[in-house]
Amino acid sequence: MQAARATQNEDGLWSITCFVVRVGHRRQGVAAQLLRAAVDFARRHGARIVEAYPVDPSVRLTGSSGLFQGPLSMYLHAGFIEVARPSASRSVVRLALTPSHESRG
């Protein structure tokens, strides 16, 4: 299996690499909530772009334990766009952020 590779480092680029959701709480939207919180945290701390490396289960079926990077559909639903496809079942997605006007404290 070929691993997804991050794109070239850029100023303000943050990466989401995985989510850990306890058995018994999976498939209940916890990862989507974690994704929203991670994006919000990155935005409030100056990130310009958030990048992630999800699995596309429509290409390669996997159990919930194989989805620790999150499914592609979750990121697309959150507004990320696919920018690369290093393998059939792996994607690189990005979300451009607008600056937060909240104080950083």
C-alpha cells in the first residue's frame, strides 16, 4: 500500500493526519465533530490552509479501524477539495481558511 504524501511545505499549512475514535462511538459523527474543531483551532491560530490524507472507501473497502485518517466523503462534505490522488484509494485534500477575527488567547 502506498501512503499518501503531504504536498510541499508552505507557510501557514497545517495537516490533519488521523482521528482516534473509541470503539462504540464510531459511525456516530464524532470524527466530523473532531474535524470541525481541528479546522477551527487551526484557523484561530493562524493557519491559512488545512491539508489531510483521507481514504476513499468507494475504491477500497475498509473497516472502521482502517479509517483513522477519515473517509474522503467527510472532508468533501466539510468543504475540502481534492488536490491530489497518490493512489486509487488515497487522496490529498485541502481547505483554504479565512482569518479568524477572534482574539487568540
